[in-house]
Amino acid sequence: MHRQLTLVACLCVAPALTAAQPVASTTEPAPGGDPATTSAHPEPGEPDADALAAAPPADRASGVEIPAPRERHRIANTLLAIPRFAATLVLTGPRYAAAGVDRYLESRSPNAFGRDVRSSWRFGALGAWEPVLGPSIAARIGHTVGDDGAIDLHAGGLGPRGISGGLRGEYGIASLAVEAGTSMDRIDRTFAASRYEQEAASATAALTLGSGALRAGASVSADVRRNELDMAPPIPLAGIDEAHRAVTGELSVGIDTRRPVYRTINVAAPGAGTLLRLTGGYTRGEGDVTPVFQTARLRVEAQQLIDLFHGDRVLTLGGRAEAVSARAEELPFDRLPALGGVEGLRALGRDELRGRTVAFLEARYEWPLGEDSRAYVLAEGGHLLNFGAIAGYGGGIRFLAGSSTVLRLELAGATDGSIGLSFQLGAL
């Protein structure tokens, strides 16, 4: 009886179990889906197929789009790498060489060759090349005297320095300098219209005072000059082929707030501040042929440095004006205000243009190449009363050490067609 009841129960339950077995789905796949993988009922824990199809690509899922790889331009980059490597080697090679020497000395001992001893002697050398006038060299040896004094002896040769030398001594606020030179090349386009050689000797005593940004000074100088032209000047010219002597007294007052913006920037590359200086003087003298001459002289200088970015992108705006009270024909021509060379209009030779009144304006932008190197471009313009206006442009690079520019390469041009290349190595 028990076996019969069990058999009847199994027969009743079997149809119900059969009806509960899962059957294949007849649901159509979602548009764009894969029939082989899309299911209306995904397994537990699996993402919905429709959500997967609508999701962004994997490289954009974070919201940050990854740019496609840039084109390599292998041939062009390889060709450009040659001059780039050469320039880098020229500009950085001396620094690495100096670092290697320093490491060698450190390996010997910190005081190898007396490097830890502060010497009271100092030395300097300079090689330079100026437009029109050519190369020159100079050297200096100096010695400190106590805490406030110093004596310096210098000598120069070639081109604008001819055969020259001088001695300078200073103690505190006072200084005395004696200079002399012969066969010093000069050029004048305004009056002499030719190259000439100058002989000169001078002695100058000066006092310099300073308090914060304020500056003041006074000086008295006596000098004798002689200028020799290769040919006769086109017009009678005072100061040619004769010795002329003069005594000059000057007073100056000004303010100078130029400074580096950050302590990490070299002091030779100020990034902000203002310079204003007013200088007045009086000169009286006479020549072997030229009668007694006398004139008052006034000079005004201004410069504004504008920090454009982090103290080493600097825009400099500046200018100066200078005038004498005497008429041009009453003075030896080389005692007139002048333009040309490092004082303005760099494509010209030193003091190439002269006039009774001169004015000069300059705009220069400088930016860093390295920690102690700078590049710059500039535009400049000058005006002389008897000559007219002339504009110039140029650029260059300079390297800094201590508080000086120790290397400078500069290329400049002017609207009259003049082109000048100047080079400075060393500082005095």
C-alpha cells in the first residue's frame, strides 16, 4: 500500500517539474546588439547590454580626452638636431668644463691651491670688438687697501684703446684716477668725416655719496687731447692737429631703484626699478690754435624697468639728452655731445655722430636663456641738432658672472644702412 501511494505522488509532481524548466528566449536582441551575446535577462552581476552599448570608449570614460600621438617628422627633427646640439654644446660646454675642473679640485681638498683663502688681489681681462673701429684688448690688476680702499692698474691695446693705461685709487667716498693713451682709433662722420687717431691724458678727482636709492657726486678733471686726421677735414675744424687743454667740473644727483626682483636672480640682471640722473658741468680750456673756449653742459638720463614675468622677462624703456651752451664751432669737435657705440646707436662706431644737442631713446626686451644668460632685442633712435634723426635696431645674448656681463654678442643695424657686430669677452 505504501509503494502505491509513493508512485501516485511521483506521477502527479512530474508534470509540474516539467512545466517549470527554463525555455529558450524568443525575445529579439536590442538594436545594434549581438544576438550571440545579448540577452533580455543578463546573468546576475553582469552589466546591462544596452548600457554597455551606450557607454563611451574606454579611453574617454574618465572624462579626459587623450590626444592622438603627434607626427614625429623624423627627417626634419634629425636635421634640426645637428645645429641645436652644436649651439647647446657651445653655450654649455665651458660651464661643464668649469664644473669638471671644480670637481677635480674638490677631490684634491677643499683648499686646493689656496682656494679657501680670500686674496686681496684681483685680476681682470677683456677682449672686445666694436663697429667700424675693430678689436681691442685690456687687462687689470687690483689690490684692496684695508676695508674701504683699493688701487687698480689697467692697460689696453689695439683699435679704440690704442696703447693706453691708467691708475685708479679709491678710499671710502673719494677716488683719484689718471689715464693716458696714444694711437687710439676714432671716427667722426658729422664734422671730420673720417677716421682719426687721438692722444689723450687726464686726471680726475671725485667724491661719490649714496644713501639708499639716492646718489650724488662731484668731480674735477683736467685733460689734454690731440687729434690727427689722415687727411684735411672738409671744413676748418677746431681740435684737429693741435693740442687742446681743458678743466671740467661736474655735479650730479639722482635716484636708482633698479634691482633684481628675486634674490635668486643675478644682480647684473635687474628686473624692476627706476633710474633718474641729472648732471651739470662747466668746461673751460684753450688750444694751440683754438682760442679760449668755455661751455656749460647739461645731461639728463632716465630708465624704467618693467617686470613682465617672474623678474627675468624685462622691458626697459630709457633715454637721455645732452646739450652744451656754446656754439658748435666754438668748441673742439671732440668735446661736443655724441652718439654711437654702447652709449646709443650700436650699429655706429664709438661717438661717430656729434652735435651741440643730442637725444636718444631706447626700448629693450630681455628674457632668460639659462640661469646666468639672457637674450634681448631692442629698438633705438637718436636725434642731433645739425644731423637729424636716425633709428636703429638689433639684438644679442649676454652671459653673467658676479655683478657683471662677462660675454656679450650683439648685432645691430641702423636706418642709414650701417650694420655693426660687437663682441665682448671678459669684464673690467
